[in-house]
Amino acid sequence: QVQLVESGGGLVQAGGSLRLSCAPSGIIFSTDVMGWYRQAPGKQRELVATITRGGSTNYEDSVKGRFTITRNNGKNTVYLQMNSLKPEDTAVYYCNMIRSTGTQYWGKGTLVTVSS
């Protein structure tokens, strides 16, 4: 079964930057929406950003102006550029892809830790 593989997480100081990447382990056809979610300790998973095949984006309010989501349709890859990171951005970040058929895929997550 195809899985999503995230990379790019790590430890960074407040104000720093990280770039997350996500690619499927196999072939996924007709990927419609790609996105990033996060889950902080003791909290529910929340949407961070999504991007459609056509390039339309949506961001959670607290990351607007700091995070940028992009995708490469040819490589079926999605990225999240995170700038001006804050301690409250600390979480496990999960990649998500939804096919036009409705089939949904999740990654296992990558930990982002922002120190103050």
C-alpha cells in the first residue's frame, strides 16, 4: 500500500526556518488536494495548509504570512516552507493527499521542535 513519507523536520530556534517535504512511496494517480496538518502534545490534529492541483491555497490563520505550501504535480510532491517559526509551532507535522476519487493518504509525521 502506498504511504506518504515526510522529511525535513527537526529542532530550530525561534525565528528560524524549516522546509518540509512529502512524497508518496509509490504511484498515486489524480491527486487533487495536498496538505499539511499538525498535532501538538495534548491537542487535536489541526489543518496547517492545503493546496489544490490548480494551485489554490488555504492557510490556518496563525501561519499566514509565515508558511508557504507548494507542490510539484509531476513528482506528486508537496512542500511546506516555514519561516519565522515560533515555539507554538512545535508539533508533529503530517502530510495528507486526497485523490479525485476521495481516497485519502496520510504520512506518519515528522517532528518540528521550536526552542525559545
